[in-house]
Amino acid sequence: MACFFNPTTVKNKNSKQTRNKIPWPTKDAMQQVYEKNLWGSGESDFYSGEGSHKLEIVVPYIRAIKAFLRSFDKPISMCDLGCGDFNVGKELVKYTENYIAVDIVPELIERNKEKFKASNLEFQTLDIANNKLPTSECAMLRQVLQHLSNDEVKRVAEKLDNYTYVIITEHLPKGNFQPNINIISGQGTRLKKHSGISLLAPPFNLRVKEEKVLLSLEDEHGIIVTTLYRFK
């Protein structure tokens, strides 16, 4: 099992050896995910897991987002925050005026630049919690926040009202659950704590003008919910 922390040895009052878990920087944790194929190996050098490749998940998602993008009289701009291996994003680029895809792993972004090219497509290496986010009409976060600590989610959420539309996909438990239980940023999600991200609930308390579920898919682990938020 992967560990996303630096173990340091300390002594307690009984002089026994214990371990103090110090979280890794998110960039280091996510680089390890790809280096060690912690989300699976697939058939490529970088693989973002079943959520980006399993047809039962990907096909309905692409269909839903295409329908949203094509509902406008003219194409809108899109910012893909946490684009991963771009197996999903590549299907959406042609429906946008311009598409900016970002990820925290520089090696992944360099690979994407080489593999995917279009006149309206741009890749950037960014830490979405700590860096200024690109400007666009719509932002998309597809199963990204579920891997981040509450502190990082909060820092991302505080920037989202700069967009007119935000599309967020999260893996949630089935039935009732306590939202937003904190985790250490990395490979895992809140599902193991029977929790999931809800930006409208504490401690985030995001205020939106409109909320609409675009897609809800059940799998063996829970429910993958894609929600459209309008801010302006």
C-alpha cells in the first residue's frame, strides 16, 4: 500500500519509538502515483485510472459534457483543472473555443503536450490549490477534489467564483454520509471513510446561483456524480 507521507522517528514519554506522519507535498504524492502506477498501468506511460478509461464511466460523461457545451450558440472556453492523462479531455476540445488543461505533475503535462495537439488547446503545469487559475468561462474538475485535503479543497473553492460555470465530478458513498471528512492529499479518497466532497456544505460553504446534476453513475464503490454549478 502506498504511503503519502514522510515518516520521521520520534520518542514518546516512555522512550518508545513511534512514527510521526508528515504529509508529502501534493506534487510529490501525485508524481508517485504515476511513477508507481498506483491507479493501474493501462497501456500507456501515464495512466489516470479507471475513472478516465472505463467505458461505462467515460462514455456517459463525455456525452453529458458534450451536450452542455453544444447548448451554447457559440463555443465557450474551458479550463480542465486536473486533466490527468487527457483520455477524457481530448474528446471535448473540439466543442470549445479554447481549452486549457492543467495538472500538477510536470512530466505528465510534457507528455500531454507531445501527444495531444490542436490549435485551441493549451497545457499548463499548475498547482490548482496554490497557483492562480487560468481564465475561462467554464472550469471542469473531474474526480480531482476527492484526492485533496480539506485545506487544499478550500483554497480551490475560493477561486471558483471567477468562472461562470463549474462542472465538478466526485465519487460519493451510496446512501447517507458525512461530507468533507478530512484526508491527506494523495492517491486515496474519502470513500474509505464513507465520506465525499460537497462544496455547498461546511467547511467550504460555496455559494452558487444554480446547481444541476448532469450525470449520476453507480459502481461497486459508490456513486459518481457530475454537477454543474453556475456562479454568474
